[in-house]
Amino acid sequence: MTKNILVVDPHPDDEVLGCGGVMAKFAGAGLKVYVLVVTRGTPKLYSADKIDNIRKEARNAHEILGVAETVFLDFPAPELDLVSMAEIAREISVVIKRFSITDLYIPHRGDIHGDHGVVFNACLVAARPVGDYTVKSVFAYETLSETEWAPPFGDDAFIPAKFVDVTETFDQKLNAMKCFKSQLKQFPNPRSIETLTALSRFRGSTVGFANAEAFMVIRVIE
């Protein structure tokens, strides 16, 4: 079966932080990689110009990574808890069916940002293995400035069991992240190039790679 990969992110740049290296690796191997950005940003907090700018940054980043297509939804960030999860799941399901997705990458449910937990749950609903389903693998990625700030309880911990060597595509990931000028911060902020590099090296060193991205395995059907 040909693999079609969908990375679902609550907000633009989450996908690059969490799995930019894997996205570039898959795209470089000839696989179709798609990105679904779930939110637009509530007008109470974000101007139309700011939203347009970060979406432009996302498109530029995705071009570097070889993304086949980016889909933007318009749910309100950071207020996904005010939206019906069933509605969000339906919209995600439409994208999964449209691209016949086999591998789904989603945010970690324990992240401190509530939007991430909502998207995690909505994705699991959309990817239920019932009927004529296509999703065979579901993995959760870690997002700097969200995952590591989760409460120190077992249910919220990010415990990776899948490590992917992204040594050859890590420069692409960094260049993609640099497109997000509105989001990048100066070290020691976790949303910095230096911290992103440190995490990649740490994840890599645990399994013998120079650079790696780590994922929780939610479900694999073989």
C-alpha cells in the first residue's frame, strides 16, 4: 500500500517543531505529505493581517519540506474548547478521506495548550478503524513550549516509543522553522533554533543517531 501522510497541527509551526524532519524525509522518498492546520485564530486576539502572515510563513515552510498540499481550517484559536469536538472531527475526517491518509501524525494529548488536547481527541474520532477506513498508523509528536510544560503527572507525560533518524533532513527542518519569524524566539526560550537543535540531538543520542524526532505510538494496524 502506498503511504499518504497527514500531519495535523492545532496552530501553524506546531507541525515543523514536532515532525519537520520526518515530513522532509517522507517527501524526499517520494511519499505524499499533507498538512492540516486546524485553527485560524479568534478575531478577539488576532488581526486578519497577522493570520495572513503566519499562514504565508507556513506555506513557505511547507515548500521547503516538500509538502504536497496544506489545508487550513478556520476554527478559533485558542478557544477550541468552545467548539463541538464532533464538528472538528468531521472536518478532519473529510481531509483524511480526501487524501486517503494511511499515516496520521497528531499533537500530544498532554500538552499544556488546551487546543492540542482537543485536536488529539478529534483526530482519534476521525481516524476510528471502522467501515472503509484508511488510517493504519497514528503517532503523537512533541511540540516545544507545549509538551515539556505539561503537568508532571503520568497521564500527561510524553513517552516516546518511535524514533526516526532525521540527520539528513534536519537542516531542512531548521530552514523551515526559520520561515516562522513571527514565532521564533531567542534562546533559552524553547521556541528557538538552539533548543530545537538540542532536543533533536538528545532524541538522536538516545538511539544512536545524530538527530532524531520522537513519537508516541498511538495505534499501528498491520
